[in-house]
Amino acid sequence: MACRVTEQGEMIRFKYGLPEITVSSLSLYTGAILEANLLPPPEPKESWASHYG
């Protein structure tokens, strides 16, 4: 499995300039990817159905 992340140039130093921040950022990305791919999607709320008809 491959994961590609696109960042603006000025954000690279901000997010990855220090090892502690790099580990934290990559941990957040990894958790979000796993959650999005392994957990079932949320059930639509009743209010959404009435709103979008």
C-alpha cells in the first residue's frame, strides 16, 4: 500500500522540521487513514434525509 501526501512548500518545514512534530503528524495521518479504511461509514442521520429529500 502506498500513501501520497501533498503539502505546500512552506508547510513542510512547519510540519516536519522537528522529529517530534514529524512523528506526531505521521501518527495523525496513519490513524486517519486506518480509520477511514477499516471502520464502516457512519449511518446517515434522519435529519440529513429530510434535508436532502
